[in-house]
Amino acid sequence: MTATAAHDSGTAAMAALIGRVREVKLLESTASVLGWDQETMMPEGGVEWRSAQLAHLARLSHQTFTSTQTGDLIAAAMDAVAGLPEDHPDRVDVREIDRDWRKATRLPEALVSELAELSSKAMHEWAAARQANDFPRFQPWLERTVELNRQKAECLGWPAGGEPWDALADSYEPGLAAVEMQAVFEPLRKRLQGLLDRLRGAPRRPSNGFNEHALALADQERFVKFVARRIGFDFSRGRLDRSTHPFCGGSHCNDVRMTTRYLETCVLDALGSTMHEAGHGMYEQGLSAERIGLPMGEAAGLSVHESQSRLWENQVGRSRAFWTWAQGQLPAFFGEACDRFSLQDLVDGANVVEPGFIRVEADEGTYNMHVMIRFELERAMIKGDLKVADLPGVWNGLYKDFLGLTVPDDRRGCLQDVHWSMGAIGYFPTYTLGTLLAAQLFEKARTDLPGLEEGFTRGDFSPLLGWLRKNVHAEGRRHRLDGLCRKVTGKPLSADPLMRHLEGKLLPLYGLA
Amino acid sequence: MTATAAHDSGTAAMAALIGRVREVKLLESTASVLGWDQETMMPEGGVEWRSAQLAHLARLSHQTFTSTQTGDLIAAAMDAVAGLPEDHPDRVDVREIDRDWRKATRLPEALVSELAELSSKAMHEWAAARQANDFPRFQPWLERTVELNRQKAECLGWPAGGEPWDALADSYEPGLAAVEMQAVFEPLRKRLQGLLDRLRGAPRRPSNGFNEHALALADQERFVKFVARRIGFDFSRGRLDRSTHPFCGGSHCNDVRMTTRYLETCVLDALGSTMHEAGHGMYEQGLSAERIGLPMGEAAGLSVHESQSRLWENQVGRSRAFWTWAQGQLPAFFGEACDRFSLQDLVDGANVVEPGFIRVEADEGTYNMHVMIRFELERAMIKGDLKVADLPGVWNGLYKDFLGLTVPDDRRGCLQDVHWSMGAIGYFPTYTLGTLLAAQLFEKARTDLPGLEEGFTRGDFSPLLGWLRKNVHAEGRRHRLDGLCRKVTGKPLSADPLMRHLEGKLLPLYGLA
């Protein structure tokens, strides 16, 4: 074979693999639009058939992807890219497709399809059970979800010394193990507890007034859309709707669908959740349109995803610099209704630390405690150490232990999150890993971009987005979490930047520095 | 084989066929939700990928349906139902599935997928071209659409003595032929022209005041949703949204998505289009949930579909009885804004006859003229007698000829309808066939249900819906248009009931009787 012929056949092998993977992505992204539709638009009567549609799409994409033909295409493409540098986009694509394929081929089609069907129905049942504060209604659905996820873990397998939870977590954060997570959580809990103890006895208490101030929902909606656009979410390639549980989904980088929800008494709730989802959304929009469906056009994992949402929600959205700008925007949306709040009131409102029952409403100081509780519980359920029937009691015990709270009902307890109903077990810890990475990335961005926060005070967020586009979004799945963190910040992932961020902001606010 | 074993294998053969057809319906209904989403929700950036999704779904459902396996399942099921009466639901299902399969197998997969992709893109281009009043922008898309539809017609074939248009129309109205349609249109045009001539010289002119009265769009939206619910559209199994071109789509009988649009100056436009789409929607909701995807759970054809929409829009929505009730509802939605209009003003507004450029805004007297014009044009384009480039000129000539109007621009001319951009050629005449059937069905319902219109004056529409459920919706695809008409009304489809309806209402309104 001449060199040119080899190149051509290499190109042909890549093209054939890309064509196959693109077909899978067409189906997966279709399912994703249907999932968004189910949560935002679908009339109630549609649940049964929707579950069947999703099950069928899951079956078809699994069939297409796991076929031996796909395996042959991967093998041929692997030969074709063998001469390229390890971090060449084509080589990364083949490496990650191969990883995905090996995982997927371990799962029987029937299990994949049953999980898709179950999750569509269970989400519906969860929403009804949560509204009715009726855990027993949800219990059989969660039992089945745990059962199928245990089967899934058995099929996938886990490294020696690990446990079933690891097999599931790997889908959200490649290579993540429960013992490793525990090693992050234990010291973090102590450091956070230390901070919370100091704040409890502090001489100053930030004003909560702005969080108790009712504002019309339609005005809130216009305001948070304005902020989302201003920080960089592109509405010609995305939407913002309402749903019970805020999320970011959609089809691909040019069609990103995020949702939020509105509480009359707290625009900061809608704003925080919108900036959070916009962080996810801008990551998605920053992925390569040329590589839709290919690993180099996909997010690096859920922790990195969460770093983007937490960064915009916390490092930006709770900063004095952001509010210096945002305060001036309020009259255009709320008239005189916010005039009586000073800049300090707004910064205070965004940063009050107060243990609460609801994770998605939690402040930065207590947020990770909520995650730790869920990690313990899901790990035990999957291991078989905790029966689903016992979940409410154990949940409530942990809230007492971690946050000193007595959970009043399951609606504000173990029924609050959508994740387990979606079949997502092993997902929660990525929230904390993402929170750590967000702080670490933001420290580096501040070093790289002098005047960054001064720009925020003028409503200029584009340098930050540009920096994230280049350092994170454009990298696709080239690196794992720790590799990306080292490449961008020069250091392994650590809790130090988060603690510096929290202490640097909260101690002065509480009159402790 | 014993009788029981034969019965079991018959049941098994039916079950196997149903399973296959259900898979196809899962994919088709998914595509339908994506189509709805594209028109109502999808951000602009999503077009390219959405077209690819729809093309892939079309390819997959075509593959699944046209496989030889499906043919074998049909053959086995045919044996299984051979002993049943001809109009038994199972036998009807197999007969119609066989008909669909024979048609579908004549179409190459590549053509099916290209048509789906083209239509998604062309609809997007059409919307942009219409907004910009820019026919040349749309021209290449329409040329390709005509070209692919000619190929489609060649693949499908048509009966001796027919023409290519017949092959396409058969998908919307089984067995419809252009010559037959012409035989309906020619005398109808004369009769309608005679009526229009009489109205033009009439001593009284109905007041147009209510059609020129601005009302807030949000109030209009609440009002038309209220009316849709009251006439029987079930919002727990459907939605009403906004789109440029009103339509009714969705997934299946328990998830029906209709759209409308709002003009500030004319609530009757939104009301008429909502009642029209609700007529379609209630037909869909009236189909059997047990037979989703099977012919006995599907609409009989587009003419029957259109009879349902036209009946609610015209026989109900433009009647004095309806307005006697509706007038009393106006204050709850519009405050005092409509107080100055008498019942006669409202009835007048709903029934003014005035030739106009826009089909979907047309009154009952001129509506069918718009349909005739489109029929002539699409027939000629498919035959090859009319070049797409010449469409605007010929369109405008026909508007002069049929309605005496000089079309001012293509936006109000040949760019006004979505159908051709969707690839739907052969569709328009079903509007007129449905209009004829609507009048004929309503005459019969009035005979069968004494006090029907007296009920309308109290807002009671359920007897009519019940009658349609039983006589039309529950029949699925058991009968063709003419068969259904004969079965329900005892007579072949005729223009007489429509002319009686129009003359009976319009002549008195114009002071001519």
C-alpha cells in the first residue's frame, strides 16, 4: 500500500466509524428531546406511550452501537489513527468510542430498554409522590430502580477492591470509586463543619431581606433570561423553560434546553438556578458543532459539567462584582420594587448561610453536606446495606447528624431530588467534585485574566466565557477530570481553592475578618 | 390442527403483526413530536440536526415496516383473520396494514429519508422566505420538493387513465383521482360563484366591526382555550400552542398537540383556527387508545379529518346558537371591551363574506375557491405543465380569475401556505371534500339529535361530540370517505348540504331571504 492509499483508507475507516456513531447520536439526541418534552410540555396522558418511545429508542441506539460491525469499525479506525499523537482529536475520538463500546456491549439490550422505560415512568410517579408527600407511592418504583441498577453494575463490573457503586458512577465520572469519594468527603466535611461552627457564633449576620421580598414571576422570568443572555447563553441555540426540577438537556450544541423554576418570594432562587443551568448550557453550546456525537464534541464528564454550572452560579452569581452590575439592572425589570435594597443587602442575600432541607436551595457553605448524605445513602442501597423501605428514616437521621435538622416530611426529605427516579445512581458526588473544580478553575482564571471581576461590575462576562471555551469546552473528552484540572491549573484537584473561596468571602461577611 | 390451536396461532399471528406495527408507530410518533417541536419550541440553531434526526427516523421506520419479515407477518395474520366478518376490527387492521405495506415497499429507503430531511429544511426556508416576501429564496426548495414528489409518484404508480398527482393524493385520501376531484370542483365553483354574485348585490351587508376590534393577545389566548375545552378538547391529553401556521399534530390519541396564532385585531381568527384545530384534535383524541398505531385506531383519511375540523369551525363556531352562548362568556375574558357588540354583530362578524388573499382567513363562501386554485397549480407542477419559477405569476392570474383579486405580493400569494414546503402535494383538495362532508354530517346530526342547536345556546356541545365519537371516530379506517358518508348519512357525498348550509345562513344575513 502506498502512503496515500494508507491515508485514504485511514480516512475512510474514520469516516465509517463517524457515520455509525452519528447514527447513535441521532437516536440519543432524539430521546433527549423527548425527555425534555416530558418534563416541560407533554400533557399528562402522554406518559405511557412516551415511556414506550424512550424504551424503543434506547433499544435501537444500543443495538446500533453495540453491534459487532461497530466493533470492526472501531478496530479499523484504531489502526488508522495509531500513528497520530495521543492527544490528536481523531485518536481521542477512537479511544473514547472504544471505551464506550466496551462498556455498552456488557449491557443486555433488554436491561437498557427496561431502564429507559422505567425511568420515564418513575419520574412521573416521583413527581406525583413528591407533590402528595407520599413516599410509599414512590417506594416500589425506587425499589425496581435500585434492583435494575444493581443488575447493571453486575454487568458492567468494577475494578478489584471496588464495589458495585463504582460501576454505576463510572458512567457519570469515568473511573470514580466510592473509596476515593469517601477520601474527598471526610476531610471536606470536617473543614466545612469548622467553617459553619465559626459562622454560627459570628458577630454579624447578613441580611436575608432580599430573599423574603416577593416579586412577580413574569418579571423574574424576564430578568433571569436577561442575565442568562448577558453572561453568554445563546438563545438562538437554546431555550429556557419552567419545570419542577431545573435541568439542562436538549439535543446537541445548537439546541440546548434548560429549565428553571420560580418562587414568588425569592428571585435569587430562580436566578441561581438559571445561572447554574446556563453554566451547563454554555458548556454544551461551547462544544464543537463539527464533532456532534463524537467524544471530542462531548463534555468531559459530569464533574467538569458541574464545574461550569457551579462556577457561574457561585463564583460569579454570588460575587459583589456581579451584584454591582446586576443592581443597576433591577429597575428595568421590577420598577421601584427593589429600590430599598442596598448593594450590601443584595450581596448578603446571595450569601446567607443557613442549613436547610433542600439541596437545590442550599447556600455554598452547606451544599456539599447534602451531597455527602446522598452519597452515603445510594452507596448503601446499591450495596444492599440499606432497604428502600428504610430510606426515609435513615435520610432523616443523616440530616440530623450532618446539618442538625429535623426533616418535617418526605417532600422536603428523601422525595426532593429527581435523580434516583431517573435511574441516576452514582451521579450526586459529581456535584461536589464540580464544586471543587469550579473554585480551582476560577482562581486560575483570575490569575490569567487581570481585571476579570472589575469587568463583572460593568456586566462584561465575555473574558471568562472565552477562557472557559478555550481551556475547558474545546477540550471535549480529551482529558479525565484530574488530567484536565492539572492541565489547566497546573495542580491536582484539591479542596483548598473552595475553602479559600468560602472563607475569603464568608468570614468578612459574618464580621469574622 | 384443532380449532383452539388454530385460534391460538391466529392470535399469535395477529400479536406478532401488532408488535411490528407498534414499533413503526413508536418511531413515527416520535418524528411527529419532533416535527411539532420544530414548529413551536426548537431554537433556530437546531434546524440542521433536526432534519438529520427526522431523516434517520423516517429511514428506520421505513426499514422496519417494509421488511420482508413484515410481509410474512401480514400474510400469516391474513390467514388468521380470513374467517372473520369483513368489517371486523382485526380484519380491517390487516387489510389496511397490507395496503400501507404494499405502498411503502414501492418507495426506496433513500427517497423516504431524503423527503423527510428536505421537508424539515424546506419548512424552515419557507418560513424565512415568507417573512421576507422572497419567493426566489424558496424556489430551489420547492423545485426539489416537486422533483422528489414526481419520483415518489413514479415509484407508487397510479391507476390506468390517471396521472402522477393521483399517486400522491392517495396518501392523503385513499383512491382520490384528479379527474374525480375536477368533477367535484367544476360544478361547485359555479354554484359558489352564483352565491357570491347574489351576495355582492345584496341589500344588507353584515357588520365587520367585531373583526376590527383589537383585543389583548393574552386575553384571546385564555378565551380560545376556554372554548376549546368547552367544546370537548381534553387538555390532560393535549396542548394548544402558538405557531406561524396553525396545525394539529402530536404523538397519539393521548398526546395531541394543536397550535393557533393570534391577530390583535381579530379574535375570530384565533377562535376559528382554534375550533378548527380542536376539531382535528378531538378526532385524534377520540381514536382508540387500545389500538394506537393500528388502522382501527387511526383516522379514516384527511378528508374525514377535515370534516371534523370544518364542522366545529363552521357549522358550530359560526352559528347564531354558538354565539348566543359565547357572547355571555366574553366579559370573563375581555372585561367590558366587547359590550358594545350585539349578538347580531357577533354573528355578522363570523359570517362576513369577502374575497381575500389568505386561505386560512377565508370565509365559508370563498374558502373553496382558494382550494381549487391550489389544486390546479399542484396538479400542473407535478404533471410538468407548470415550472416552479412561473408559480407566482400563474398563482396571481388564478386569484384574478377566481376571486377578482390582484395579489399584492408573494407573502400574501404563493408563499402563504406551509403544505408544499412540507412536501404535501395532493393534500389541498381534502379541505374541500372535508367541507362537503362536514355539512352533510351536520345535517344528519341535527336530524338525529333534536334540540342540538338549542344545546349550543347553553354551551352544551357534548351531544354533538358524542355523536361524532360514535359515528366517525370509533370507525377508525374501517370505511373510505364515501363509504363512511353513506353509512352515516345514508347518501353519497354531495355538495347539496354545503350549499343548503351556506344559502340558509348567508341569504338571510344579506337580506336576501
